[in-house]
Amino acid sequence: MCGIVGVLGNHEAAPLLVEALKRLEYRGYDSAGIATVCEGHLDRRRAVGKLANLSDLLVHEPLAGKSGIGHTRWATHGAATIENAHPHRSGPVAVVHNGIIENFRELREFLAKAGMGHATDTDTETVAMLAQYYLDQGLAPREAAKETIGRLEGAYAICLLFEGENDLMIAARQGSPLAIGHGDGEMFVGSDAIALSPLTDRITYLEEGDWAILTRETLEIRDLNGEQVSRAVKKVSIANTNIDKGGYKHFMAKEIAEQPTVSTEVLNHYIRRNEIVLPDAGLDFTAINRLTMVACGTAFYACYVAKYWFEQVAGIPVEIDVASEFRYREPPITDGTVALFVSQSGETADTLAALRYCAGKADKIVAAVNSTESSIARESDLVLPILAGVEVGVASTKAFTNQLMTLAVLALEAARQRGRLNDEQLAERIAALRSLPGLMNSALTIESRCEALALKLAEAKDILFLGRGIMYPLALEGALKLKEISYIHAEAYASGELKHGPIALVDKHVPVIVMAPRDGLFDKTISNMQEVMARGGRVLLISDAKGIEEAGDGVWESLVMPEVDPFLSPVLYALPAQMLAYYTAVAKGTDVDQPRNLAKSVTVE
């Protein structure tokens, strides 16, 4: 959500800023802009919509200068208009900001009494106005920035640029990520390392409450107490920031196809010589009485699947919750509880807030994340990297399956420690895990079939998904994928709940996608499917060849999947759900990688 970039460079900043912002497009945005200082003069350009609009504007109204800041905005306070687009400016100050300034109304009232009126609907404008206020009081830019930052409440990452200052930039973070890039006589600021990777591979991550004073040659960081601190400079692998489409039409298509490869990365990382190896000291599952799992969106559905694994295979009671609700329930955290947080970005604001609620209450905080330098990772006791690589498409695909793979490994280790699996049984489970990349490759061969079926699904206004047992959360994930990129209303239900209300929605116009691997609940799922067909419903059955044969006649359409260990069926069946959503969106002509109103990294509540 939103993207920040800053440049104190030796070359013209505008093209560098726009190129860096392009690398942040995956985060989601609805307007963009840049500001530069040239020979002491501060100026800016802003545009609504895609970055191409900003690029076109810069052709006709170029911006010179080797110092600059840029931003892609996802609207929170105020509509997506040029007036509300970043950078915001107040006199000699320009600012870009991710997050929410919670006390902006109070600050507006203070500034109004000082004779300063606002011109936008945004909370961010007050940051620039406050900095101008302190400059007008005679403070130097550095001191004005310090006073401004000290009055802000909420979650923010900000970067300030000042007129008359060709070699100064102020950056600060509280609740939103921000990184400093080190060049050769240059300094950079970015929301994450991806934005900065063409410019530098040496990164310093600011910590909570940090604010930094940058020049081309120096970096001074102050902590929340104003004390000067040192933060490590880390070398970032360029390979880990590659965002090339690799010949695919969309990033989502590429990321679906990468799943056999990245799932192998997880297996090789956590399983060695048929033994599960966790980082650091791992976890003592014999001392765990309860596992609390918290996440948002797709990551929450990964937790939902894992709940079945931990309870059925390892015998550990599991509580799952969406992060945006968890801490507001104020749930009691009892002795022997491990809190596990799952997040692709590792910066999800609600998940991070839930983690902080559990800190000091849970016996241990565990994070399953894709970014091991993220806020969630740094504030956890144990970090489990999911090793999915950069995922650009807003609709999560390979990150979801790698979350599942990581959690499956963790559940098996828990079962081993608790004596629920002997060596032979564990070896069988590990062998099943190792077979998954090959099965994924086989599942990808139904892509053309998914494309053909998607043409029919694209005509529907409503689509239902059904699953039973461990396939219920996978049905929820399938419905989420479809609606978030195709904009078709889709809902998922536990198959056994169909007769308790949702069956009233069934008619010949509503496709019903049934996810039914041949497991212990297969017969019950097919019975529920028959209830749909008896009422004229059009069933798309996803099962293996024997399952489709046993289901009998009357099925509208089917997708044939490879046979898989029922324990791991949600991982494999995620692929047809993803491909159906993808090709339905393509058929409808929607923006697959950047669907409307959505952001990849949600860093505000």
C-alpha cells in the first residue's frame, strides 16, 4: 500500500524516481507524483491513475534536479485527485507519507489558529504544514523536522524535502516500513529494497521510532528518545528483488507457474536427509498447550488449513483469527501458548498490531513471512521464511502455497515431537511433501482447460465454492481469488452447511465449484453436490479421475487433478482455483495484477 522513494544523487532524479516507483506498482496505488530541488528551487508534478500518466506529464513539464522524492498513493483520507496526490507541499516543504496520521484533525486546528489553512482532504498535508510552521518560527530544516515528527501520532513512513536544500532529506518511520540505500556519494530512501535495487544493494532498515538525516555523504539516525544510534548495513541479493515478467502476460501467470520451483525451495530449506530442521532452536512442541494463529486475507486461509493439520496430526488445539479483529477481542493468552503470525510482506499493519498485543503474553512469537527483514520478522522470537521470492501480483498465489508448505512442515515436526508420528509415518509424510512439486507440474497441464472453463464462468454474476473438512478453507481461498481479480461475486461454504441456508441461492445461472479430492469426506461432499444438481445447479467438480468417475453423471463440467495424499490436497488444489480466477479475470478484461481498490501490502488499519 503506497510507495515511497527518495534520491540524493549525482544524476537527474526524476527518471530515477519514476523507475523506482514502477517497481512499487505492485503495492497498489491510484495516483503518483514526484518533487525535486534544483538549484535550491522546490517543484513537483502529480497525476491521477497509472504511472504512465505521470510519465506523460513529465515529458511536457519536466522536472530538473538531482534531489527528489516520489510517491504512489493508495487513497485513505480524500479521494484520488491531483489535489490529494503526493508529494504534498506547504511553502518550502514537500513530503511523501505512507500510513495514517491519527491526530491530523488536532494538528489542523492548531495550524488554523496560527493562520494556516489546508488545501486538501488528506492527513498528510498537515505534516508539510507543521514543518513549515516550525520553519516560520526560525528553526532550521533539521530542527523543524524533529519538532514535526515529535507531534505525529499514528502509523507513518515519511520523507521530507526542503527548498534551498540540495543535499538534505529527512526520513522517519513509525509503524510503516522504510529503508535507506547507500550509494557511492549518493543516498536513497524506499518503502522496501525492491524500489532501490537498481540503485544500490546496500540497505539500512529503520526501526520503530527512528528518524534519519541524510546527505549524499552521511547518514545520521536518531531513535525514539532522540539518541543517535547505529543500524546495520545489509547487502541485499539482486536476485531476490527481480520483478521481471519473464515473458508472461501478467505477473500472476508467472507466479502461478513458479509454484513447483519455489515449493522445492521450502522443502530443501526445512527438510534434510528426511529430517525436519527448523531455524535457531526451533520450538519445543511438547511444552505447547495451544497455538494461536493470526493473519489477514489469503494468509488467514493458510492458517485455517494449518488448523486442521495441527489439530488432527499433531493434537495441538489451535485458535485462528483475522488480525483486524484479534486484538480488539482482547483474548486471554494462557500459559503454554505460542502465537504464530503469517504475512507475505511481514508489514501488514493489523497483523503487526496483533503480534505486539501478544508480545510478553505468549510463550513465544513465531512469524512465517516472505521478508525476513520485515517488521514482523524482526519482532518475532522465531522466523520461518516461506521463500516464495518476490510476489508482484496483488492476488497471492505462490506465497499462499509456500505458506502452506511451511506450515505443513511445522505441523509434522510438532507431531513428531509429541509422539503422534513414528519414524515410518513421518517418512511417509515427508515423501508426500517431496512429491508435491511434481504434482504441481502435472496440475499446471490443465491450464488450457481452465482457460476454456473461465469463458463460461466469466458470464456469471454469482459463483459458489464448496469444500468439506480441510478443503473448506481452500474453497474460501478460491472464492477470494475469483472476486478480487474478476470482480464476480463469489462465496464459499462448508459443503455440509449448504442445506442450512445457502442452497436457496442455487439456480441454473449460478455455477457451483466443488473441490472434492477423494479423501475420507469425499462421499459426503458428493452427496452435497447431488443436492445442488437436484435443484438445477451447474456443478464444476474438481477431483481426481477416480473421484470424477465415482461422482457419476449430471456434472456440468469437471477438472481432472492428479491423485494426492489427502493431507496435502489443499496445496495442490490451490492451483486450479488460481488458474480459474486468473483466466476468468482475463476473459473479463480486468487489471489482473493490480485489481481495483486493492493493495499488495496493507500497512494501515
